[in-house]
Amino acid sequence: MSNGDLIKDGLTEDTLQELTRSDLRDVAVSNLDDFYVIHNHWPPRAGDVANYVHFGEESLLLATLLKERIGLFQNKRVLDLGCSSGSLSLVVADTAGKVLGLDISERSIQWAKLLAEQYHLPHLEFASVGVGSKEAEKTVGAVKWNIAIFNPPMVIPSADASYPHRDGGKLGLELPLKFLDFAAKHLSAGGDALFLATNPIVNGQPAFLNELKKRSTWKLEFKKRLHSQFNANQGISNIELLFLHLKRK
């Protein structure tokens, strides 16, 4: 969807510029079925990488996979971890009872709130807190949730490229595992986690899946390899992109 098409949805370019507080040359709008998603153009501007609002191919892949399982979300309480500007929250909005999106980026949360307001979705809430932080624990609260969805930062950092908004830490595993452990703490027994994760093959061993085996909290319901990319850095032969559906024991 072009920015001009937003006029049809009652959001003019002038209003978009005012609400996002950004030069429209930096603001992109992508179509997601009946919704649009506001994000930044690629690549990030120099000096603005940490504030970059990401919406990429993986987001679209996960959105499609969630839609195929939309019945799971009927009247459920859903955590959207690392929600960016709310694309996954919008996917389940018409089905879920309540959705809470968390993201460390204030700009992402500002734009997610803008979209929820534009679409009159008061049961979508968003907070600018880091997953795993004390602020996040307080925001999520003591009442258990039913489902967690996330497409976490999972790029493996390298010396010649720095993308803080996509940096998953060592081997690209640290943040995905952090999100998973946070979900385990806040989901009820029988709750579901549906997410993407990179699975680096290191010395012939699947690094993410091996870490998952150490977590007795989870039962694997479904696993699908979406694609495999070659990466010769840090002893990695291949990096698989996985879609995982886990159930909280």
C-alpha cells in the first residue's frame, strides 16, 4: 500500500506525518490483509539504526503462519513480544480477547498505538519496555496469559555489519531464548508459544534446538524449517530459519 492509499482509510499523509513525527521519506507503509503497518524504509539512516522500526520478510512469513492457526487465538490473552509496530498483534486482533505488545523501541510502540487507535482496537495494548526487564514483569502482571507470539531479533552480529534492531546476541540465540524464557514464566499451563527462531548448525549440531531440549517447561507441538542459509562465520555451516509451536507444560 502506498502512503497515498492511506487517505482511503481516513489517515492522510499530513496526519501520518504529524502522528509519526517523522519525515515521510523515512516512513513506509505495508499492506497486511485488511490492515496497514507503519515502519521505516530500508536501510536505516546513519545514526538512526537503534531506533529503526523493522518490518521484513520474516514478519510476513510469521503473519501467514499465525493466520493459518487463527482458531487458537479465540478469546485468548496474547503476549506479542518484541512487537515492533504491531503487525502480529493486528493479525490476531479480530480473534483474540486481549493482546499486549512489548517492545524496547519507543518509536515502534508509538506507531503500534497509532494503528490500534486508527482501527478502533481498544483490546490491543502496547508498552515500551524491554522483554525480561523489571518494567516488563510489572506491565505483564501476575495474571497468566494463554499465548505468546514473537519474531525476535536473531541476526548474528558481525564485524562488518551492525544492526542493533536485529542483533540476537551470540550465535543469534540470546534474545530468542530470552523471549522464550519470559513466555514460559507468564503463560498458563497448556499455553502456546508460536514464533520464529534461527537454528545455527555449529559443528554439525543444531544450536537452538539443543538449547530448547534443556528447557523441560516446553513440549514441541510443531516445527517447520522455512529456509536454510549458508554462513561461514564463527564455525557455522548453515543457519536454519524455524517456525516453532511449543506448548507450556
